[in-house]
Amino acid sequence: MLSDNDFNFMRHALELAARAAEAGEVPVGAVVVHDNQVIAEAYNERETRPSALAHAEILALERATEKLGRWRLSGCTLYVTLEPCVMCAGALVQARVDRVVYGATDPKGGAVESLYQVLADSRLNHRPDVKAGVLAPECGTLLSDFFKRRRLIAE
Amino acid sequence: MLSDNDFNFMRHALELAARAAEAGEVPVGAVVVHDNQVIAEAYNERETRPSALAHAEILALERATEKLGRWRLSGCTLYVTLEPCVMCAGALVQARVDRVVYGATDPKGGAVESLYQVLADSRLNHRPDVKAGVLAPECGTLLSDFFKRRRLIAE
């Protein structure tokens, strides 16, 4: 079930994604919410760091973990503008996040509904609740505009 | 194909796993090798940090990335004593590691041969070479001894 807050938190993640685009990064943003408060925010920083692990979700989980001082992120919801990849879906299970809300689907790399359904796998030791498609058009447009601009620059 | 070096590097990972056990952590160790040199080593630090992301593989990939100053870990082999989980298998793909060598299989959480075959997935944008079962008995015994001791303490 979705609340107004879910849309507000996703808008926050979208703002972070826009900042990634400004930095020349594939625009994906994420926030972690605990007790209805944003406790961590991040955007994709793969090129900036540089690190292949610096996806928005991983950085947001790291910051939420530091904030709460525990590895179990129970009581937390992660909002992210794009369907998590295999690495990030696995990290969400490892961190025992209660709930995952995302925007656009990622047919080429998504591991929640597209290529795998990691968060629904009863063989793993945790299954977060999932809500997909929140502000999906806005999240998707940000990505497709970014790639369009990048192709124009490359030509 | 396996070389003497593969066994030596796995022995190095085993020593790191033993240090994890001494620290009260599930004993998994990992090293990253580039140009036949260990450029990063790590062991599981989930409880110590605490962070659900602090698996041996993730920490070793982070350190190798810092060392090389690039997000692509092409030219690198990761050695790890236990079959990587979903998160770590996804991270190995993201980081474009050339080769992954591991010891014991993890029937409950492994994502290379057990629950998933992430590193062999042609839909993803990278497929590392994989060698499984190197020093598997030693790697497995370290883990089973750790859990036996922990159960004895808990009783």
C-alpha cells in the first residue's frame, strides 16, 4: 500500500538522481527512511569515486548503517528511482531492510522483477516488502534524457 | 585451469578467514590478485563494523578499487573461501573482475552455483571465469568448526 509519504520520499530520491546527472553519473538516487524520517541519502557515484560498488542503494545503506549503528536495517524503507541490480538486491536482503520502493524498471539489469526476483526468494533469509513503479515515468525520463544527451555529446 | 599459485592465494584467503573466526566473525576470507600480486585482502567484518555489507568479497573489492584507482577490476582475480552470495556475485559482475576462484559451496546462500548462477548469466554485461572447490575441505571445515563452537558456547 502506498501513502503520500511514499511519493514524497521518491521525489526526494528523484532530486538526488538529478544531482547524479549533473555530476555526469547515470542518474539514480536513493533514500533510507526510518520512523518516517530520511536517515540516509545517496546517488550513484561510480565514475566520481571511482568504484563499481558506489551504486545509490549501496551508499544509502552504508550511511543508514552508520547512522543506526547496527547492521540490521529493520524498521527501514529504501526508496530508489530504478529497480535494483543483483548486487543491490542482494545487499537489501543482507541488511534486512523492511521495505523497498522503486520507480522505473530496469529490463536489462533489474533483479527485483526483470532478470531475477531476489526480494521474493523464499530460499533467502529475508524478504522485504516491495512496491514498484512509484513515479516511474519521472524516474525513467531522467534516465532516458541522460542517455540521449550523452549520445549527442558522443556524436 | 588451476595453478600452484591458485592454491597459494587460496591459502592466503584461508588465513584471513581464520582471523575472522578469532574476531568472532563467520570465517570467510578473500584476496584480490593483479599481475600475480595480492593487491587487497579482507575478511568478513559484519559484526565488528557493524555492517551487513562488510562481507570479505565487498571489502576486498573496495580495497582493490582504491589501490588501482579505477572501478573496472579487469586483470584481477578474486579468491574467496566460500561461494559468494547474491550481493557479492552481483558486485563481482559490476566490478568486471576477470576471474573468481572459491573454496566451499554455500547451498543456502550461494549465487554462483547453488541458488543462482549469476556469474554465468549471459544477460548481464560481464561473465567472470569461475573455478570452484579450491581447498574446499579446508574452507568448509573452518566454517563448520566455527558454527560448532558457537553452538557449544550458546548451550
